[in-house]
Amino acid sequence: SFAASMLPLFASGDSKTKYTITMALWKAAFAALSLFAAVEGFTTPTVSRVSQPLRMAETLAESELGTIATENIRNIAVIAHVDHGKTTLVDALLRQTNVFRDTAQADEAGERVMDSEDQERERGITILAKNLAVMRDGVKINIMDTPGHADFGGEVERVLNMCDGVLLVVDSVEGPKPQTRFVLDKALRQDMQVVVVVNKIDRPAARPDYVVDKVFDLMMELGASDKQIDFTTVFASGLNGISGMDPNDMQEDMKPLFDAIRDCVDAPTVKSTEPEALQCLISNIDYDNFKGKMGIGLITAGTIKAGQPIALARPDTPKKTGRLSSLFIFDNLGKREVEAASAGEIIMFSGLDNVEIGDTLITNEGGGANAAEPLPPIAVELPTVRMTLGVNRSPLAGREGKFLTSRMIRDRLFKETDRNVALQVEETDSADKYAVSGRGQLHLTVLIETMRREGFELEVGPPVVIYKENEETGEIEEPFEKVEVRVPEEYSGSVIDLFNTRNGELQDMGLDDGGESMSVIQYLIPTRGMLGLRSELLTATRGTAIIDAVFDSYRPKLKVDIKSRDKGSLLAFEDGVTTSFGMENAQDRGKLFVGPQEDVYKGMIVGIHQRPGDLAVNVCKTKALTNMRSATKGITVGITAPIDMSMDACVEYIASDEILEVTPSKFRMAKNPDMDQKRKKK
């Protein structure tokens, strides 16, 4: 009767009214149940037996307002080495929290739902960190899926500012790897609690005890606190959706992992919930076609409401003021608009188009007289590799692309720096070239590939390392990388020879404990020695080498030149279209990159010379037509299939005096015309 009388008010009321009515109904139902039990002589149910549904109802009702109690929130990041199963594990969590309506919708979403970008699905890696939120037993879990590749470490550093704990995912066979060390070190420095997830426990060669011991040793080496070293370990298989606290006693769902997140990761620490104390560090930027630029961050103190006056502030910088037009919280795979949010929640907002990563969102009520101080901006490690991007100046430029001018290229590059915090773009002496710096070669090639798919035509220079001067000693230093290579024993000699020619320093060598007859070789090598080395390693080992590299440190520059390749290039002798007759003669000089009936121009690289030094070949040569019959007329040599070069392979191939022409459908390498003119002057 009471519920029926409340229905009209519930249907017409706002979110706050619905919340009040929902809680009243739950309390009335519990009171009626207790009275019925007393009359009939039954045992009165304890509060603990109804506390879980009551807590779930309270959480759901509060979520309508966007103000979930802080103790019911967990903010975690999933970190790991590349290909250890982070995104697959997140998939399993999604499928077991009713994110998808039914099995058909889950199947339609496919595998690796979080890897939504085209390049992520093609390369099989996570490139951008992404947010989602799931509800489990009345607890809202904000999950951040992060990249595992060292070149995208800036994404990890950025999202850790929004977390209170991390899930460290480790392969049950491989154990901790170089990138595991990097991301774990970042989490430990921020005093975060770590839940270790030994993933892929269903692999036949799984060795969970060995992996847990290695993680413990790594934490000791990184200086973890006593509380951090006493970590909780969960064994799981993200692919099969199973988990357990013991590898020999696995449950058929992810409940043990959810329980570990709830019990072992602390709720967000809140200093104050007063509106004047509002502090929210912007850790990510998103774009909406209708709402424009949107900021994403964790509210560390205070509360915020839609429509209130706000400001973006940085230490020692004038603040930018505006009004909050829309306020969102993350809900499953998307976002949901709310009226208010409080400390501990991760929000997305619009209203200030000049928001930047590293800004602090504060209140501007009353002109900001009682506003809190801005937080220190996000600090990320400096880039180590630089490439030049500019206007395509080749004779074949402008045939395919939509964006060709330097102004368009400049605007796109500086727009990328808004959300890619590890990327730096600088002007150069040339008006049509820009210096782009990143964490590694892959970091930059992903950007170039994205621009190519958007319709840009670019001229790309070879990657070079960034040197810096030591402030104390005055010495010039260069970046070094720690490289680990797993390779079959028969190829270990070839790997060592290649590293020695690149001035690598052997750190460790031995057999893999997994019993697969694999050698594990660790080297410390200058970053400039790693440029172009991956393709040579794969060639020398017939594609069996597994290469993991991570930035180590800056060290004094080696006073030696490191040779990138020992063979020259085959160059087109003249402008024209390649012919079968010309290619038959040219392929005797080396391996070709082009096929018949392709446009080429003078100085364009059409193949690899079989000897050191460059050689010009006439691949456009046509057969002379005469009236004379030839005894060998019916004899044909045949053309060998050209080498199909991807963009990553082209970037690794080009030397210091060569450039790469990138168009929406073609990659062409050529000699740098600027350096060619300098040689002629000399």
C-alpha cells in the first residue's frame, strides 16, 4: 500500500526524490518483514543478511545523482608488460558485470573490446589508455586499461594520477619482463597498493610459484614498502574467465579477483567534501563533435555541480575561467551525465575549450576567493628519439592526399600534443618542417600512420636520438636501452654478433627456465644502436626472436660511429614508369622494392644493393623494337616478387641521408635532395 501510494511521486520526481523514496521503501520492507516474523514466531532476520541488497540499492540510487559514497569506489589501473593479457583480462571483467545485455551483444562486441582503435587491433597492442566503470556488489570500480609497450609509457604515467591501486598482470610462464619493471616502479613511487594477477594460468607450461617469487624479488629490488611487499596474488585466465586464490583450486568466474580489488585496494582518500575545496587534476583529454574539448580527471577534494562557475589553474600561471556546461561520470563502456559528483569519483566535463592535461579544476564561486590551490602538474619522462615531419616535396606529391600544406601539418601536430603528454613538437629552421620527439620509434610511427590514414602527405626524416648535456660534469650524454632477447639456442651466436657490432654491452645470458630450449640474452645498448636493429634480428633468427626493450638511463656518449646497415641502396636512374625489361636487369644487382608499372623518380630508392654503396639502375628501360629476329627471343628470365615494405620497416631502413615519402596509399624512400645539393657543392 505504501509502495503504491509512492509510485506517482516516484515517476514525476527528480533524482534526489527517487533516491529518498527508494531508501524509504527498503526500510519499510525490512520493518514489515521484522513485524511479520515477530507475529508468526519466526527468527527475525539480522541486518547483515539484508545489508548487501540494501547497500546495492543505496549505491544505485546515489549513482543517479552522481554522488556514490567514497567507500564504495575503487580506482584501479591495469598495468603489465606487452602481450601479458591486460585487455583480455578487462574483457573478462566486463562480461561478468552485466555490461552486455546478453550473450549475443557480447559476441557482437568481440574480443579485446577496449582496443577500439584500428591500429590497436591491427598491431595487437594497446596504444591509448582508456577508462571504463563497472558495478560489482554495490562497489563501483573505475578501471583504466593501459598500454604495455615501453614507447607508450607516458600513457601509464598519466593515468596513474587517477588511481589508488593497480592490478599488476604477469604472464604465468614468462614472469616479470622489462616493461613490468618500468610500470611497477611508477606505481610503487606513488605508494600504491598492488594486486598481482598471474594471468594465463591455463597454459601447459605455467609455473605460478616461480612467477610469484620473481615478482617478490622485483619489488624488493625496487624498494617497495612492507605493506606493498605483502601483496595479494590472484591466479586467473582472462581468456577463459576463471580465477582463484590457489592455482589448483580455480573458480569458474572472476569473483576472487573482484573480491581482491574490493578488499585490498583502498577507497579514495578524501581531504574535504566542501565545495570550496574542489581540486581535480586533468589527466586526459577527449573530444566530442557536439560538446567540443572535454577534460577527464579524478576529484581529490570537494564536490562539483553542473552549471557552476569553475577555473583551470596551474602554479604560477594565470587561471582560465568558465562555467561547467556538462558533467559526466564513467558508466560501463560509456559515460553518463549527472548533476553532481564528489571527491573520489573520476569525471568528464565540458565548458572550457582551453583545458589542457596538467591543469587543476577549482571552483570560481565568488571569483575564486576561497578556492583551493592548484595541484602540481603531471610529470613525465623526457623523449629520447626525434624525427622531422614536413611537406611532401617529391615529384609525385599531391596526387592522393587531402592535407598537404605546412599549416595543416603544423595544426595537426600541435593538436596531438594536447593529449599525448610524452610527445613534443618544435619549429625548425625550415618553414615546412617540424621536429617531433617521442619515447621511441614506435611512438612516432603510430602518429605518422594515424596522420596518413587521415589523408596527410608527409616527408619523414630518419629517427635520431636526443642528446643532452650533464649539468654537473658538462659531458654530452645519450640514451641507453636495456634489451632482452629470447631466441632459440642455435641463433644466439647471430644475435650476439649483431649486438656487438652496435656497441652493445652484454649484461646477462642463460637458458630460459621454461624448458623450451630458449636462450635469454640481455644487453645494454645505446638507443642509436637499436635504430634499425629489430629487423636485422628478425632476419638473422628467421623471425623467432622475441625482443623487449625499455629505456634505462642517460650515459656519456660513446665516441664511435654506429653503422646502421652494411649495404647500399638501388636508386632510380630517371623519372618514369617501371618496366619488366628494366627490372629484369636491375634485380641482378640486389632485391627490389617496386614492381612493374609503378611510378618512380630520379633518386628514389627502388631496392637494396647487394654491396656497400649506392647504385643507380634504370628500372624504366624499355626493350628496343627492331626487325631482326633473335635466337633467344622465347627465353624469359622472369621477375622476382618485390619486397613489401611496411612503414615501420621503411623507417628502420632509411639512413641519415635518406627520407621517407608517406601518402595515403604509398611509402616511397628516396635520397634527401637537400643533402644531395650539399654534396654537389663540396
